[in-house]
Amino acid sequence: MSMTIDELRRILVECAGGDETAPELAGDISEVGFEELGYDSLALIETASRIERDFGVKIPEDRLVEVKTPAELIGIVNGQLAGAL
């Protein structure tokens, strides 16, 4: 099991509102900064809580505050998932 960009996109929309079809979330957002996507630290905290619930992965707070892009967040989640096997 691993997290995909589409799963993260769904979680971002559910946690912070918005529309999956919004232009800022369209296409490959992997390397687009969360700030540019319109997601602040509060939205990322909520996202991390949802990831923990859905994937069983707790993202350390010190790593969460350093995450700048969806690709970085997915890397943390998938790294923890791989280590949990």
C-alpha cells in the first residue's frame, strides 16, 4: 500500500474545502508548493490527521512544518508505510 497524488488531492479537498476540479489542483501538483496551492499550516495539520486515520501513519510535527510540496508529504507517508511492512 502506498499513497498516490490522487489520494492526497482527495484528502486536501476534504480537509480544507475546495473543489477537486479547481485549476490549482488540476494536473500534476507534486512539485507545487502548498502555499501556492492555497493550503496553510492549519490545513496541513488537518491533512496529517486524516492521513493518520486513513493510512495509519503519524507524521512527526517537526517534519510536517518542513514539508513544502505534495511530493515531499507523499514521500514521508510512503517511507513510513514501507518501514511498517
